[in-house]
Amino acid sequence: MRKRYFLITFAIITIIAGVWVLACKHPTGEGTIPGVSTKENDGNGGNSEPEIVAYLSQEEQNADFEHEDILFSGATSPQIPALTVTSREVLIAASGQSAGNVKIKRSSDMGMNWTDLDFTPDSGYSYPFFINCHNGDILLGVTTATKSADSKTIFYRSANDGETWTKEGSSIDLKNVTNNATDSSVNYGQGIALRHGGNLGSQKLMFPYSYNAPDGTKAGCYVAIMFSENGSANFNSICEDFKIKGKGKNASKRNIGSFGSYISKIIELANGDILLNMRCTTDGNMFWMVSKDCGKNWDILTVNNSPENTVNNNKKEGVRAKNADLVRYEFNGKDIKLGGDKYALMITSYERKTGYDVMLTVNDFNHGKEDGGAANKYKYTKNIISASTGGYPAITVLPDGTIATLTEDNGDMYFKRFNLYWLTGGAERINYATDTSVKF
């Protein structure tokens, strides 16, 4: 009898001890430890055990948060950045430092700690850009780093959040895009997987392809639109025509140009239209154009004399934006903010102004139309301090609604993570009860 009572008492004590241990592990409930949360992996190739992920707590979302590190250093300027986050919540950052020299790092805790990856592209390639594919794979594109009419873009794929990379069979030769170009700079930062409107459920990928084809009378800078509808098995140039505010001749086949332009960027809008942003070197103006047929035809809606392309009402002095990157305020195709399907972000550097501006739109950049009245492209702007002008930026969005950037500054590449509260000066914040696909 005594033995029976002893066993019962021992079992009760064991249960109480177990509950006490769990309570110490999560004293206020799972996922509410400041700065971290515990989530199960989704089973797509990762460990099924719970893992600690560095989400901000609700208290941290209700105040300014910013974290900054030098991620890549010691390179000859410029460094070309690329930054993305996988569907399994792993950050991957790349720096194109010279021909054949692309450095890659990954972080599984939202940028708090980083691991160097063993990656060397084919000789002579740099200018990295990522595409976050529909199936969770990450596509890394790199391009011939030296100016050449034989310029080529090749691709590497990772199916394990950047740990290893395999060279793809597909590639893009400049001569297959156009037969009169002298060189191409293609892209940097990121291309896009189309996920919205009529593109929902597709395998469509897209990125802009910038090249030079001077003919003596024109500046000779053009943008082709590279498109895949089979998950990157092959990319084709699909642009057929462009107009300016609905006017212009119909052409059987022509790319966007000729302009004196820097590299352009594209973003998918909430309804599936594609928006392209271009910064012009000749007069400092910024052009916005939209395609309603998945990149075939374009209408330039924001032009030289648009209100935002002036400084102190001087029509000859544009905003002088130089390099930029765009991203939707979403994670893995899902909106971060409740009712925020038209939220998106842009980061840009300037020719004559130091630092980088991060701009948040709540109306899909006014769908590319000119600013006017209350219908302006950006609702909030915050400057990231830098000593440099005209550097290269990249931007992405993390699953807890924080935003990450990678920016060049005199040979170093800075990683910065900040929250919506910081960006908007406290006007907006993440509320875990209603926002993001992450529920605590």
C-alpha cells in the first residue's frame, strides 16, 4: 500500500515539475518572449522541431525599432546588393563585389546572426539578383560583369534556403534580346514572382533587362522585359510597344527606350498589373509606367513635366534619384497589414543627396499616375543615413512586418532592419491580433 501511495505521489510531483519547466520556458505564453517567438516549421524541407525565430514582440512593434550591422566589408566600391527572405523565413543577402566574386550570407533569425555560404559563380559574372519562386526555391541571377556585346545572364537555384546552389540549364544571351547592343547591366536586387490578380496560381516570373544600344543620335539606353511562365525553365523578351500617356505609334516589336536611364525596377500591383520605375540620368527625372497585359505593352504615366519631377518648381531640375528597389508589403504573397493590399515600399539613392530614402505607399504608387491633391505616390518617407551618394540599395519584408534593407556605403554593405512604427513616425504599427499571417 505504501508503495502504491509513493508511486501516485511521485507521478503527481513529476507532472507538476513538467508544468513548471514549461512555464519557465514560456512564462507569458508561447511566442510572447520579447524579441522572439516559437513556430513549427511548415515541413517543406526543414526540421520539424519548434524553432526560435526573432519576431518582434507586440511591445516592440509599438515603439521605434531599428537594428543595423555591416554585413559585407572591405570591397572596392561599388558593391551590388541583393536581399530576399524565403518562404521558410530565412534571409539571404548577396553582394556582387567584382567579376566572379559574389558573396552570399544567410540568417535564420531575421538578421541577428549570419552565416557565410560557400558560393562562387562562373568566372566573370556578378550583378546578383534574386527571384523568390512560387515553389519556395530561390533563383539567383548573375550577369557578365564587363561591358560586352556577348553579355550573358546565368542562373543558380537553391531549394534549401540558400545553403547550396545548383547552376540552371537556362541562360539569357544579350544577342537573343537585341542584335545591336553593346552591353547589358540587366538587374540587381530582385526580380518578381507574379502572384496577384490574373496571375494568381501561375508560375510567372519577370525582371527588367537594361542594355545599351547607342546609334549616334540617341542616348541608347533600353529596357527589355524578361518573362517566364514555367518557373524559369526559360525566359523570353516579351515587350511589344510603349506609349506616353496613351499616345504614340504602334510598333510591331520594340523595347522601352531610348532613354538616358539607370537600371529600372518592376513591381506587381494588387490587381496584377505591372509597374515599372525608371530613373533618368540626363535630367534627373523619374518615370513610372504600367502594363496591363503582363509586360507586353506599357503606358508611361509619370513623365518629364509631371509635378513630382520638379525641384522648387524648376522644370529643368528633377529629383535626381539614381538607384532604387521596390517590394510589396507582404510575405510569401500574403498582405502584412489587414486591408493593406496596396501597401508597397521603395528605397532610392540620389545623385546629389546623401543617404537613402525609404518610401511607403498605401495606394500602389498611385498606379503610376502623376501626383496630385491627396493622390500622391508616397505617404511616408524616412531617410537612412549614409555618407555616400548614388549607392545601390535592396529591400525586402520579413514575416513579422519588419522591413530589411541592404545599402552600399563607401565599400561596405549595411544591413538594416526596422519596423513600421519607425518608418511612419508612429502613425502606423503592426498589431498581431489583426495583421500579418503570424498569429501569436
